[in-house]
Amino acid sequence: MAAVATKTNERPGTRAQMRYARFSASKARAVLDLIRGLPVNEAAEVLQFTERGPSVVIAKVLASAIANAEHNDELDGDTLYVSACYADEGPTLKRWRPRARGRATRIRKRTCHITIIVSPMPDEMAARVEARQAASATVPGRRSRRAQESRRARVARSRGEAGTVDAEEAAETEAGGEPTDEMVEEAEEAAAEEIEAEEAAAEAAEVEAEESAAEEPDTTEPAENDEDSPEESK
């Protein structure tokens, strides 16, 4: 016995539909294939960064489906996913374009009907989403500390201080990959001392250059005055 498929209008879930969208169904299906089966938050991000014309309209239909689920069915929008989405062909508008020798060419302006259905996520999908969010969560302030340490390491590498960088990386590895407050303070003090030493060396070099320039004798010969020469006076 052949299996009977569920009709599109009998699929469970909360739906939103846009009729007579002014683009072809094939263009809409190319975008709908990207969000089918995704949680609504991820689907919205995909549509936001999809460089296709129908993505703007489909994003509005998805937002309408989420709003219908929240207000009509009293569901939490963060627990929904795109269970079904499809585009049906609508009526085609016929237009004419003049061509050479009195001829005319038919222009077909396609339309389509877009439908998006959202449903509560299954337990397995909800568990995966929660695990992903827990893994991506970071302690406040840790990311900025990592950024500071990476910047400090880049500056040390540019100055050719590979030994200092290796020692700092080894200490961070022993501490579990995260530098402590004491390590950060010591690194800041070391960087400040290095900057002061470089400035003092530069000032000393400038003073030595000025002193050497002052001690050099003036070897320039005085210019001869042709008017005072005895030969010309005779």
C-alpha cells in the first residue's frame, strides 16, 4: 500500500503566508532551502546575510510566523524551528516588448505564494541548541583579557622578544589557558619598564650626538676678499 503524504494545508504548526510575491517560485525556493529545518534565530541570521532579493520578503514572512506562534498559540519564540517552507507558483502577468520589424515579444512576470510553518523544536534539537549556547557563553571580562594578552604578545614578537613570549605562553598553559591578574600586572609592568628604557636610550643618543657636534672644530676656510688683495691695488 502506498504511503499517503500529508497535505500542505494539513501540516501541524503555526504558519504565515504571503501571496502574489513579485518574483518567481524558483528564486524563492533557492532561499527557502537554506532555512528549512533550522531554529528560527539561526534562520533569521541566514536570511539577513543572504545576498538574494527574495530573502528580504522571506525574512518578513518568517517574522510574521513567529509572531503568530507567540500571540495566537502562546509559544516561546526561542523554542521554534522552521518545520516546513515552500513556494507555490502564482499567476503570471503577460506584458509585451516591441522588437524589430513590427514584431513583439512576450514578457512573463512571474509571481508566487510563500508559506512558512514554525513548530516547537524536538527534544534532541533543543538539547543541541542549548549545548551550543552553553559552549559559546564566556565569562564577562575574559574575552577582553584575552585580547589584551594577544596584543601584548604581538608587540613582543614585533620587537624580537621571542623568549619572553614563549615564557608567557607556557605560564598561561600551566594556568589552564587563562592568565591570572598577577600575570597581567607583571606583564604590564615589564612593558612599561621596556618603554622607559627605550626612551632613556633614545635621549642619551641625542645628547651624545649634540655633544659630538659641538666638540668638532670649524675647518671652514675664510673667504678671500678680492678687493683687499695687494696685486689688484698695484
